Amino acid sequence: MNVRAVLFDRDGTLIDLHKTWGAVLQHVLLDLAGGDEMVAIELGALVLFDYKRCACEPGSPIMTSPPSGYSEPWATHLGVDYNSAFLERIESLLLARATQCVSVFEDTTSSIKALADAGVPIGLATNGTEASAIAQLKHLGIFDYFTFVVGYDSGHGEKPDPGQLFGFAQHTGIEPHDIAMVGDSLHDMHAAKNAGMLRVAVTTGAQTAEELQDHCDHLLDSLTELVNLMGLSPAGEGAAA
């Protein structure tokens, strides 16, 4: 695979979505429910989040969308206005605990270091907030490897629209067709197609190999496979937080 830069999705690609966000989302729902656990369970069910197990069920919009893409049913169920204040409350709750349980996959750190050591520009594009992404990368000690970090609130839009991807291309000065977009969802693959980037899917997150296989140029089971595909060697041992 001959690419000059790599842009990563975050949840399900670099970090384990369930381990990282499960307990955080449980806290968010309990807060919105005013401490009533039964109401929190009901709110979770509306977006296919199992409150008791602290895990998203298959097809949950939480795995691929920003809060604006899944939180309106919560406001409706609670009988409150769905507005910017409601969204800001959710985002503040998420950000406050963004680093509480953040957990990378075992080869995330070694793979990022391998790319950086080879001089490959690395970026991150998430449908979460920019602030939460930066906080997590700093907490994990890998922020300095990234030349570009954006969220849905950074002014580039959200995936599957290609704005975040075009932003990375412009930032690096590298043509989109020379950049690989690595992600775990169809949102990522559609964004890559819309931007004219190489579509690299990983099976570590939101969607299965079967769901991804017809929408990507490369289908991988790990980031180590990406490093190998680029002809590089993983740098040291992977580290999980």
C-alpha cells in the first residue's frame, strides 16, 4: 500500500469504544435521569445502549454519530426541549469523564509510533468532540504524534461528509488519493469515498467484516496489519491504558 499520510477514526479504531465509553455513558444517562436508574435504563434502550452491561448493542447510533445524532429521543422521553443547551449538557458530561476509562487496543500505540517514526503524517477525525479527542490522546501519551485532530464541532462537518478528510489533506498539503482513511464504520468508508481517499476498514469496532467488505479497499483485523501493509515494523510493544 503506497500512501503518504494516514487519517484515523477514533472510537473502535484507535480506542476500544465499549471499554472507554460504556461507564461514561452510564453516568451521562443517570445524570439526565436525575438519578433514577429505571429512567436511565429506558433512555439507554432508546439508542440501543444496554445500561446494565455498559455496552452498545449492534446498530446503536452512539457508535458512529455525534451526540446530535442520537440524543433527541432522550429529550423527548424526558419531556424537555431538545436544544443547544441540552446538547451542551451532554457534551460537558462526556468531556468531564472522557479520560476516565480510555483504553486503546493492544497495538494502537506501537502502530502509531511506527508510522510517526517513518515520517508519515498522522491525523484523527472523529464524530465526537475535538476537545474529548485531544484530552484522550494526551492522556494516552500519543497526542504529539498527530499533526491534525478534529471533531464534528471543529468546523469541518461530520462523517460521512468529507469535510474533515479534506481538512487533513489541506493541512498536510497531500492529495486525497495519496491518503488512507482508517476506520471501523461505514461512515468512515463513505467519507473516504466522498473524499477520494483509500478506504481502509478495521473490524475492531462498530461494524462487522461482512458489513464492511464491499465498502473498502482493504479490510484488516488490526492496526498491526496496516503497519505491515505499509511495509513498516511495529515500534516496540503495544500498550493499553
